[in-house]
Amino acid sequence: MRKSAAELLKLLYSHKLRIFTTGDALTLTGMAPSAITQALHRLEKGELLGKMKRGVWVNRLAPDLNPFELVPHLRSPWPSYVSLYSALADQGVIEEIPHVVYAVTSASPRNYRTTVGEFHIHHLPEHLMWGYEFKQFKGGSFPIAEPEKAFLDLIYLALIPRSPIGFPHKRGRKWNLDTRKLSQYALRFNYPPLISYLRALVSG
């Protein structure tokens, strides 16, 4: 490993950078862009870094890296947060753990296959980008929807014609969700099919 790559790795460790951009590396090191590009690719070749998309990198030496941490970086500068099946599974609402990370964004939808996991990021209108919080996870953090918001995001997307998202299923017991919060949040969606679905669900 050349000196520039070794120095970059040392700086990433000392600054505890888990996910960063090429611009971050330039600012951190003061190296020339060509030198940074070479250093990043050397570290990627050595499997010390992972390239998530153009200009976004993950430090594979970061301890306890959670794939959810990557979500706000994939569609940046537009906001994104973990939702749908991933948020419901993380918070114990559903038993099945998805094999991909589900998230929503105000940007266009997109799927990513990376060295830390596969991501399916779906579009929500900008006025529906609320109802989430940042969850601390050991050395990192990530934005994740409240259970009720994740459930409503899922129903909303499932109701859209030709949507790749299907309706959720529950085996054996009712959904462990706050019905009052569900009703309040559903009104904020201002989407009649969602209200109708929720009323049928509650009455059933």
C-alpha cells in the first residue's frame, strides 16, 4: 500500500469516518484529486473500503457497521430514511427480516447492490417525508420511520397502481401499532384510498 493510501486510512480511523464522500477525503487530507482517487481505489482493491456509488465510500474497517447507516447517503442531497418492511422488522412489528434494505426518499426511486447489502429505495412525495427519527447504533446512526409511519408508507405505496410494493400480511395476531397515531398520521397523508384501507383494517 502506498503512503497516500496508508495516510488516508489512518485519517479515516482517527476521525471515525464510517461513510464518507470523495470530497470529504479531499478536505481531510489536502491531497490532489488524482492522488485521492488513486488512494481510494487502492483501498477498495484491498477490500478496506467499499464503493457504494459514485463518490460515496464505506469504511469496511468501521466496527459494527449497520447497512441502514448508508441510506441517507445513497440519494443525497435528497432526504431518505429507512421505512417499509425494514423499519417494521427492526422495531418488531413483523417477524420476517427482509433480505434487502427498504427505504423511502423524495428523489426518484432506485435500487443499489453494494458490498454491505442491497437497497430498494422507493419514492414518496416531499410532503410525506416526515415521521422518522435518528436511531443511534453503536458507532453510527441512521434515520428510521416510526412503526406507524413505516406501516402507512407501505400501504400508501402498495395502493399506487403498478407499484412493486405489496400489502403487508400478519399471521396470528393484530398489528402491534398505536391506532390513535395511525389515524392521526393517515389524515396527514390526505389520500382517501389509504383512509378507506385503514378503516377496513381497524374494523376487521
